[in-house]
Amino acid sequence: MNPTADDTGGTTTLDKRVVSLDEAVQAMAETRDFGKHTKLRRVLEALRRVLLQPGGAASVQARAQALEEAGLFQDTDWASPEILVPALVGPGLSSADTDTVVMEATSELRMLAVARGEFEHPTLSAEQAHQFLTQVLATNLELLFSPPGEAERVRQGRTAQLVRDLLRHLADEIGYDSVLDKLVDEIWRMLRQRPIQVDHVQSLITRVAAYRGDPDVDLGGPGGGQGIDRLVSSLFGTTEACREDPGVEVYRSRLETMDTGDLQYEATGFARAMHDTGLVSPYHAELLRYLLQESDYLVGEALGLSDTGRNCLLRYRDLVHRLVEEAVHPQTAQCIYGLALLLDRGILYEPPVVPGLWRQVALRLSPVARERLATVYGEDPAPEARLLAGVLSMLGQPLGVGQGDNPTCQAARALSMWAYNDPDYLLQMVVWAARDDEVIMHFEGQPISSQDSATGVASTLPMDLDPVSLVVVPHLDRIYAEMGRRCVGREGDPHRWVNPEFHGWWAARGFRINVEVATGNLVDLDDFLRQFHASYHPAYNGEQPLIHPQPAGVAVTDSAGRYVGWHAITILRVAPDPQDVVRVYFFNPNNDSGQNWGDGVVVSTAGNGERFGEASLPFDQFASRLYIFHLDPLERGEPDRVPDEDIARIIGYLERSWGADRLPAGNLQAAQDPRR
């Protein structure tokens, strides 16, 4: 078993942590009832350390009976498993108190041991335990199938991942059939956001595919089976030639026997599945590489290109062929989707982009960049190919960038904005970081080197990122933090000066904030909201569409409307949705934009006019969570025309959520009317 770092930076193994757990449990078992509480701290800490390890849940499950008999649950809410309520498990696992999470997790593993017949419990049958866990999984899909959001990362830290690992272990053990339909819906919800990193989704589909092959599985109706088949086939059996998942080598041999008609059938089948799901099969990579020697028409078919994309392919044929040869492999197949969207965007017609991509193809990586890429992705294909594939994905899917489980939303937002708005600058940034292991940016005319800057916002090097972010984000994070340090002593919020210098000239120089930096209190709400309307709402800004994406800051709240923290997003556009409701469409780098921010403010990612990767909210709801925005001070709009009742309604949302304790008591009257 591979060693892993413990909390203190030392090296240990799951086996050693299990030994410590066994010793702690034995000590509790040998203690009389009135003294067991004195041993509880040691047992809980040992359990936490085991559960944080891969395979830790299974180890605790195997010790469920010993833990109960030792008295772990004695005199607690979990003492009588037969009366526990499935609906209360989620709040327990989402608690900010680590001990509560550990106790809840251990209780679920006790249920699992009973359900599996490993522990004959005196008050609980195996059937009852199985039903209980089925309900737990069904009511905690968001914990089972999505990465931690800002609220959980702030509240729970590493424990948030412990919860995910626990629920996946439960699902693997009792089966997905009870939650299969909801699982399929959740996978599609994530795919509609078109993330660059789809490893998590692919892992879920792989698990389902394996489970799907079990003849004893009850899919709960033909709809569930069809939905699963559609996802599984997108990766493992997209066309007839690879329907039974024969392996890449066998598929290649089949391609060599096909005529033009058969190859076109393969090409259109893969393209249809790719654009339908946002997922790319490893077989698609093998097909695309093979088609390079056949015809550019078939290459275009395999990419599913629009007229713009086909024109780019024919105009820059040599470059596209080289990109496929260097970047597209079965292990990097996902970048095919990025390449297709890159061509459809037409950005190759921007003069610097083509030479920039040629430079990227020939780029020699620094030892640091090579090591980071190899550590995360391995050596096959080479780190250069991984990075090039990542570049194609980011240029094709600028709204698919994610920050991972890291406090680096500013850096992720910058990469997305550059890929969206200034692709040649992104290419330059990648070269600096990957070739030179140094990025130099300027702040008010003075250079800032990422090598010379102190630590950034992230306390550890982010690792759960796409290849481009993996290489570039550490540099951007340090520079962003250094820009903030150079604003120390200035009155007001440092983002006033940092955002335009960090993100680019198109970030408007006008700046509004509704929070007093020194106290955290809300100030100038009426003027803030009127100026936001006048700058962004088409009814009050002369119907001027947003030209460049603009950085903004929101106060993230949880589903109860409680303040979680400040978060960087990008305002992309403001427009009426299909129901003619004016909405703000924005980019959120937090990996999953669909969030419940409380008081009816639920972020939408599909069904309200969103393009792939966008999140949206009605204008007033978005404004109620906004605390920073940029504007052009020379374009005044018509702030005085904004109706007073619209302002009052937004303030009502604000006062019922993160602003509740940030205003004097006399200003809270709007919160008394829930209709506002």
C-alpha cells in the first residue's frame, strides 16, 4: 500500500492507522460504562484518520460490531439505530463539527455491516438496514455525485471529501439500482455545464456500466435503462464497430477494413455522441488519428464541425493535423471536444492564435512543469501532449474551467476570461509558466514575478486541476496575492485596483462595492443597486449589451441564506430568458454552478437560456448576492429610472440572507415582508 501524508506532514499507511483505531477501541471496551467518555476523543480521532484514507470506510465497516460493543454510540443520538431517520443523515454529514460527521459516518457503516449480514444487530434487521441506506443515498445525491462547493470547503475542509468517499462506498456495497434514475439525471445535470474535467463523471459512468452488467439489477423501468445506455455507450460503445468495447487495438484493425461509407458512419456517430453529451470516447481518438490519412472531409465529420469550423480546418489544415497528432490519444480523448469547439469559435482567424499554437506544439517544458504534469497525469502520453491537450480544451471550453477544491477562484476566473476573450494572451501565459517556470505581470507599471512573490491564497499546491490550470494557477495565485499586498494601506477594497491589472484592460475602471471594508457593514445600497441597473440592465443602460466579460464578486450563501464567503465570478451577459425574465448570465469557477443560495435564490445552469458553462439568476436575485462590480464611469445609464419597488425587493432578499447582521436594526423593515 502506498504511503500517504498525514495531517502533520509525516508518512503513514492505512494499516498503521487501523492499528491505532483497534487499540483505541480496545481501550474503550475495557473501560467501565461511566468512564467510556474519557476514551471517546481517542476513538473519534482514530476513526477520522482511518476514514480519510482510501479504503478507510471498508476498514471501519469491518469493525462496526466491535465499535458498537465497545460503547462508541452509548448515550448518543445514534444509540438506537432502529429509530434513526434517513432524512437527518444529510445534515449530520454536512455538519461543521468533525466529531458529528465521524459519528454519522460510522453509524452508516454500522448500518451497512448489518445490511450485508456481517453484524447481526439485536434491534435491526438486514432488510431494515438496507432500506435505511437506500433512502440515505436517495436523499443525498448532491453529496454522492458532486464535488464540495464553497460552503462545504469553508465549513468542513478535508472532511467534505471524507463524506463523498463514504457515500460512494455505501453505493458500491448496496447497489445503485435504488437511485439509478436520479443518478442519471444528476450526471446529465453536470454534463450540461460542459466542464473540462470530466474524470468524476466518467468514473460514475464506469461504475454504473459495471453495475449495469449485473443481471440481478432492477433498473426501475425502461426509461432508466435507456438513460444509462446512452451515457455508457458515449464512452464505451458509441458505434457498431466498438459496441462490445473490444479495445483500442481491435478497433484500429477494424477501421483498416472499412470503406469510405463505413468510416463516415463511424465519424458521424462519434461526433453526434460527443456533442450530445460533452463526453469523448477513447475510440473516438483512435478514429480521428486514423482519419488524418483518409480525408479532411471525414476529419470534419468526426469533429462534428459547423461551417465556420470546417473553413478553419481547411484553411489551417497543417496545424489541425499536427494538433491531432501531438495531443489526441486515447488517454487525452476529451480534448477532441475542445478542438471541435475551438474550430467552431473561429479563433484561428485571430492573427496571433495560429503562430501561438505552433509555438505550443514545439514547446519544451521546464523540469518543474514536467514533474507536476507527470505526477498528476503520468508519463503516457508525455507531459507535453497532456498540456497541449489541456490548451485545446481550455480554448474550446473557456467556461469549463474549474478551481478544484482550492481557494483559487481568482486565478481560475482569469484563465477562463483570457480563453474566452483574449486567447493569444492565454497562450502566452501558458508559455511563460510551462517553459520559464515564471510569470511576470505588471501592477501600476511595476513588474511582479511569480518567482519572487511570497505565498499565494492557496496554502498548498493545487493538484486537482486541468493541465493548463495545474501549470499556470500557482503562478497566478502568487501574483494575485502580491498585488493585494501592494494595496495594503489604501482606503477601500483592493479589488478596485487589482482586478483591472490582473485580468486585463477590458475590466472597467469604475468600481462599486456595497460593503464597508473596515467593518463589513453594508453601505450605500440604494446607489449601489441603481448603478448596477444603469450599467448592466438593458432597460436602464440604453439596451447596450455587455461587450467584454466583467469581473465581479458575490457573497455566497448556503441553502438557508447564511453567509459563507466572498467569491469571484464573471458577468458574461444580461438578457431576457425564454420567459422574458431579465437574467444575469455568469461564469462561476467553482466546478458546479447549480447551487441553492437560500430564500428562493437557486442558481440555474440549464432551461433558462443558458449556454453551456453559464450559470444564471433573475436580475434582482443576482443583485441581492452581488457586492462588487466594475463599470465604465463615462457611461452613466439611467439610475434614477429604476423603480423604488425593485430596489426594495432586492434589499429584502439581501436582508433575509447575508445582509441580516450587516445593517442597523432600523433598516431591516424589508425583511419583515417575505413577498419582497
